[in-house]
Amino acid sequence: MSDDGRDDQADPAADDLSYRYTLVVGPDGADRAFLEGVLIQSGVEVAASTERDLTPDIVPPALVVLDDSGGKAERMEAFRRLRHHSALRGVPVVVLAYDADIDSYSDAITKGAAAYLVKPVNADELVAAVRKISGWMHETDRTEKRRRLRRPLLMKVDVEIRSRHVKVPGQIIDVSGGGCRIELKESLAIGDHVRVVLHGHESTTHVTLGGEVRWHRDSPDDPALRVCGLKFTGTTALLAGKILGFVSTGMT
């Protein structure tokens, strides 16, 4: 036992789980080099590999960035293989691709991607996504049961507050079978009923999810933002599960 009360004989695997680096997976070339450079300059620890060179004994990263330049079918098959890699199970994957169509975007999200960014990616947007998802992965104990019912998901939305007849921009930061967390600048009250309009890559969609505010607090990342927890209401939970890649559990 150390002087600060920590167990010096703790399981070494715990250190591996807390190793915060981002793994960029893609062909060796200019695109991957750009991604590595942007992340390194921002202070993010980075490793890079082709998919073929990934080994079963790699240290699990906090996040995987799949750098793809191929077609949708090949991209989603590569995404599936990464999610089933023995060292990467449970690690969120950000998909980068040149396809900006809504089908490519929605297919990645419904299959479990933590975010879908269109190339050439904006450097600030990439860094913000990596920091947000990496921070989410380390904010709670990985063994916590409720945590395993959620997954990180970054998606732009518009939040319509019914009682005030206003619409404000926001961002989903994680989802579960029964609800989601959203960051926005507007203050919400517990019990507020809202409608959440989902965005695709650069435009709104016709998909709207209904929810009720269950709690709210200041964002730990930005004092100008609020975080609120929404419980999906009515048949929205079934729709959300289909669109966001979750089966409704009735839990928030």
C-alpha cells in the first residue's frame, strides 16, 4: 500500500484500461499522416496502424479513428472487423470517410459508430470529437453496470422546448435504450418536454425524438454549456433504438 492509500499490487490490466491514447487505423498515406499530425499537435497521444498490422496483444486505446477512403460496403465491413477485434471490443470508433450522403452517415451510426466525420475533416472538429469521446470513456468506472447500457455518440441536433416554443442547437453526447444526454447553451427545467430533431452530416433530418428532462447540470468541459439527461417518451424509445443502434430497455 502506498502513502496515498493506493494498492501497489493492483491488477496491471487496470493500468492498460486507463491508458489514454487514440489509435488511427487506415492505409499509410497522406490522409493518415494528416490525422496523426493534427492530434499530436493538440496534445493527444496517438498510435497508427493499418488494419492488417493490428495484433491481438495491443494495449486497448481510449478511442479508434477509422480512416477510410473506400466505398460504403468495404468501410462498414472494416468497421465490423474492428469492433470484433479481441483487443478493441467496447472501444468507441469514429468513422472518417469521403461519403457525405445521409445513408452512409446513418448506416455508420446505426451500426454503433461514436461519430461520423466527412473528409477532408476540419482539424478543430476532429480534435473536439476525440477529446469528448475519450473523456467520456474515462469519466466513470468501466465496470459500472449502468455505464455498460450507454455508449458515446456525437450527433448535432436541434432541441425544441415545447413550453417556450423555442428551438436551440445542441449535441447528443451519449445514448442508451431509454434516453440520451445532450449538451446545449439553453437552460432546461426538470420535467420539460422537448423534441429532438436529428442532424445528418450538415443538414437536419425529418427524424424527431420526444423526451422529458430528468436532470441537468453544468458541462464539465465548457462553462457556457449545460448537460441534460432526457428520457425518451411514448413510441420514441422504439424509434430511437432503431435509428441510434439501440434496443429499448426502458432505462435511462
